[in-house]
Amino acid sequence: MSHAFVLGPGGGRSIDLGGFRMSVKASREDTSGSFTLLEADEPAGFGPPLHIHRDAAEAFYVLEGEYLLFIEGREHPCPAGSFIFIPAGIEHGFRVGGVPSRKLNLYAPAAMVGYFDDLSAAIKSGRVEADALSAIALRYGMDVRGSVPEGYA
């Protein structure tokens, strides 16, 4: 059952992803599965491979910096203040622009916290080959559609 809660600035469980951290602001448990909210502080040039979330929509809100979103083969520059919505089943990816940037990620229904926890464990153990990363993604309803870019993990 959901419960009301308030997180102060800097609140939430941190996930160490090597070159940056994500902060879990709301998890499946917090929202009775309705949504997940994560905050990411990412270095310039960072970005995941193109991918599809099979069973969750994803939304981004750019807090600081700039992102370049790739959605179904089109590029969208997204400076601070941009909002992006990607329904489940749509191929997408992003790259952080020329400066470190910060965004909120919302997944509905709740998804992806386990993915980032498993990715963190793989990074810490040194198991960051493309096949291992794809296997992690598949466990969490994500299909990797492009090669893993340099610097992803």
C-alpha cells in the first residue's frame, strides 16, 4: 500500500554507477507500483545504447545542462526545462551535451530500479561487457537496440 512521504533536498537512496550516481526518489514499493522517479547527475558525453522499454513508459525532465534525445531515428536537443515522454515500445536513447547535466527520470508503471542496482553491481565486479549489460537489460524489460557506447559503463 502506498504511503505519503516527503524527501528533502538530496534525499533518496543513491546508486553508484561508476562515473555518476542516480538517486531513487520513489520506488515501486513507495508508489504501489504506479511509478518510479530517479534523479541522475551525468557527465558530459554520457549516454546509453539505443533501447526499448517493453513494459514501461519513460519521461525525462531536464533540470540542468543539456541532453540530445534520440527517438525513433530523430534527434531532439533538450536544454534545461525540457520535458520528454516516451511510450513503452518506442526506441530511444540520449547523450549528455557538452556540460555535466541533471535530469529526473519517471517510469510508469514502476520500473528500472533493479536494472540500475544490477548495473552498479556489474560495474563494481568488473563484469561490464556488452553481453552482460544486455542480459541485465533483458531481466528488466529493456531491449538493447544499439551497440553499447564508449564510456557507458
